[in-house]
Amino acid sequence: MKHNSICILGGTGFVGKYIASRLVSSGKHVRILTRNRNNHRDLLVLPNLELVEADVFDTSQLETHIKGMDAVINLIGILNERQHNGDGFRKAHVELPKSILGACLKLNIPRIIHMSALNADANLGPSFYLRTKGEGENALHTFSSGRLAVTSFRPSVIFGPGDSFLNRFAMLLKIIPFFFPLASANARFAPVYVGDVADRFVQALDDKSTFGKHYDLCGPEEYSLKQLVEYTATTLGLKKHVIGLPDFISKIQAYTLEWFPGKPFSIDNYKSLKVDSVCQQSAHEPTSMDMIVPSYLGNDNRQTEYDALRKIARRL
Ligand SMILES: NC(=O)c1ccc[n+]([C@@H]2O[C@H](COP(=O)([O-])OP(=O)(O)OC[C@H]3O[C@@H](n4cnc5c(N)ncnc54)[C@H](OP(=O)(O)O)[C@@H]3O)[C@@H](O)[C@H]2O)c1
């Protein structure tokens, strides 16, 4: 079966924009649910895209807006919660997927593609983030059957124009003079390009061989966090000395910043970094950081695939 109309939850975010732009350019009809339509009106220049304001945690609103669609893509995820007890993570990563599942079963929607995270594990995850991501993923797959096919993707950190990871370090490197103190500097990552992630979502949509499967997604190279920050500094042409903080100071920093507005680094982030975000399998996504990062880091005139599509749409 071809899935032609797709509802995306979290489609206004970094990854969602890439997936949405690829879906509309392959002729699919896309409906994105958002908490604030006005903030994302620029997405409306994409052809065949609807932007609908909704509270996805309200089951009746969720059902109203996914009714009649062929597939649901769930990208909603948080790195930090307002609380400190895991309730925010459980709501976003466990209750929401369960409610999407219930709504899809009730409305006979046959396809869900779900964004989890590398190392998500309901039992062994060291942080609320990773445990709840694992629990939500498990809940969806328990019901994956002939009637409803679920595929989950589990990426390492994702890079590309508009990412918050490298761009955040870039911003900090520009304002912190000479020495850059870095918590959890030895944590390892295999950064994966957002375009490769979006390709995998779009290809999986109608591909039966992906039904019921979980896929770890990693880029072709591994880096420690320290190497990633050094890479960012070098790309920006900044001479900075990155100093990895001892573990106990990283922990103190996490316990302190946990209470800062916006939680720039939290205890839960610190715990997530205790497990390396690298893949065990040998197949990796093709695009390296060298191929993409220099074109956007520190470049105010960032040209994303989505921006390019906007230009095309204006000409239509
Ligand atoms: N970026 C990475 O490096 C990375 C790595 C591994 C896994 N992931 C996972 O990939 C997914 C997408 O990541 P992303 O970087 O694109 O995230 P993002 O830019 O933060 O976008 C997520 C979107 O979800 C919606 N959202 C966020 N919190 C919400 C909440 N509490 N209630 C309702 N809606 C909420 C927001 O849409 P509105 O504001 O329009 O409602 C937001 O645009 C997430 O599940 C994330 O955990 C990301």
C-alpha cells in the first residue's frame, strides 16, 4: 500500500522540516500538528502542506487531526523536562506514543514511523530520557501487526543546517574566551546527517521490509565530545583550548545548571552521556560532517533544503 497522506507530530522542528520537505517533494500530502501555528507559518509555502494548531496530548484533538491519514510520523521528544522527577519525559516519550497507537488502532491508520534515540532502553537506560524513549518505543512495537505497521529509528546526535548541537557549541565558543571547559568530554558520538535521517524515514514509509523493525542510525565517523567541540572551533577559525572537566566536576556542573532557566545542562543530560552514542552495526549512513558542517557553521546565511524548497514554492 502507498501511504500518501502523512500526519507529522513534531514536524516543525529541526528534523521534521527536512522530513516534511522531502515528503512534499515526493508528492505526498503532509499535515503537521503544532502547538503554535503562527510561529511556523513559513512552512506553509511548502506545497501540499497543512499546518494545524493542536494539543496532541488531548486524545480527542489527536484523533480529529489524524483521522483519514494513511500514516503518522512521531518526532516529538524533549531533552529536558520542567520537573526533576521524570514526569515530563514520561508524558512526551511514553504517554504520547501510547495515545498515538490507540488513536491509530481506533481509526484504522495502518502505519506509524517513530523517532526514538540510540541507546533508548526501558530498563538499562541511565537517564529518564533514554529509559522513557525505550519504553515508548517498546509500547508501539508491542502492537505492531498486520493491521498496523510500526518502524522506529534510533539516531545518534543529528547534525545539519539548523541543528542545535553544533550550533550551540559554536555560539558558546564565540563568547567564551581562550579556554573552553567541557563536561563529559570523553562521551562518544557518531553524528548522523539530518538529510540521511530524513531519507530513511521517507524510504521506510512504503517499504514493507522495514515494518516492525528498529534501526540504529549513525554517521560514518566517531568523535568524542571534546573532538566535536574542537572540530567546531577549527571550522569557525577560532583558537580555543578545550579542557575536559573531571567527572566529579561535570557532575557538579550538571547539578548546578539543572536549576538555571532553560536547563543548559542537566543531571539527566549528564546521565545520558554515560553511555556512548555509537552504533554496534557496521552499516552507517553515508554523509560525513566534513561534507556538510563547514557550509553552515558560523554562516548566518544558512541555506537549508527547506529554505531552497521555499524559494521554489514562491516561484510556483
Ligand atoms: N536532534 C538530535 O540530535 C536528535 C538525536 C536523537 C534523537 N532525536 C529525536 O528526534 C526527534 C526530533 O528532534 P528535533 O531535533 O527535530 O527536535 P526539535 O527541533 O526540538 O523539534 C521537536 C518538535 O516537537 C514539538 N514538541 C517539542 N516538545 C513538545 C511538547 N512538550 N509537546 C508538544 N510538542 C512538542 C515541537 O513542535 P511545536 O513547537 O510546533 O509544537 C518541536 O518543533 C525527537 O524525538 C528527538 O528526541 C533527536
